[in-house]
Amino acid sequence: MKPTVAVFIHNPQCETECALGMVEGLVNDFNIRTFGIDELNIEFLKTVDAVAFPGGMGNADDFYDIFTEDHIDAIHTFIGVYNGKYLGICMGAYWAGIDYFDVAVDLTIGQYIERPTSDIDYEGPTVANVIWNGSSETMYFYDGCAIIGDDNMDIVAKYANGDAMAIIQGNIGIIGCHPEAQQWWYDGIEDNYKHNYYRYHHKELMADLVKELLDNE
């Protein structure tokens, strides 16, 4: 029986297009449910194996305009009591941090473009050169996070400067780039017409990370 992944939608911070990209990449391996803020409670979460928070527009601090302490408690109970898994991409990755859902332990999750050795200083849509499980990839990037910690995470992918881009830590999976990106997203990147950066297998990399996350006990 396939595990069930619930994908959160709340426009614009966790927008539908990001959620649909995640669904497309995960649907072959998992049962997928989408849900909104009214269903973010432990009764709903107990019916799924993983909850996924996609990216979108806005500031990470929009969190407190969306979620209440009850929502935060539901996520903590899901992970801590029911061994549920949390996947965050871009905005959802930032929200795993200490100032938000606070589910990542002793990790600093901050803007990659603000890192002193970052090779990207542009807040808009672009691509990042990353190493994902040993393979070089050029992946859609929109002001995503770098994940900084002291050997308390399994690093799946790194940025060009060596910062972690995708990690698993216990029941938590975090991805700074957008492996779920649809082909048309790349149209906004200035030199995409020269390179055609889109690669469908990025969605497969995302699915592999979720499989590994769900295998964690």
C-alpha cells in the first residue's frame, strides 16, 4: 500500500502551482491528498504519513498571519507522537525553522543569497548549480534557503559554495531549491532560451528524497 502525502495549499505563500508540481512528481509513488488551513489539525494529520509544505510568494514571516498555536501544536504532535514526516520546499523549508514550526533541531535555515560565499545574489527566479547525491544539477531557484548545522543532518544536496541545500533530519526533509518546478517556470529566467534548464528528473529526485524520509524510523 502506498504511503499518503498531504500537500498543503494556501495562496500565495504555498501556492497552487508549487503544490501541483509536487503532486506531479510524487503521484506515481504515493497517494496524494491536498488540504488547506481548515484541515490542519491532528485528526486530519493522523490519516496521512507525511505532510508537505510547498513554496510560493511572500515573506516567511507571513507564517503568523496564517497559522495559530493550535496548528503548530498539531504539527508537533504529528511528528513527535505519530512519527509523521514533514517535507518543506522553499517557503515550507523556511517554516521548519526555529522561528516558525520549529521542527528542525539545531539548524539555521536562512536565505542562501545572504550567505557570504553564495554564488547567487538575485532574489528573483534563476537557477542554482547544486550537487545532488553526487550528481551535478542546475535547478530552479527562487530565494531559497541554505541549511546550516553541525553534523546533525543527512545532506542530500549542496549548493556551489558547499552549503546544504536539501537534507533529511529524522522526520524532517528540507529542500531549498524547486525540484518540483514545471517547465514553464523557467520561461522567466533570462538565459533559459539558450540552455533549456528544465529537467523532469528533478521531480524524481524529490520523490527519492521523500521515500528516504518515509523510511526513517
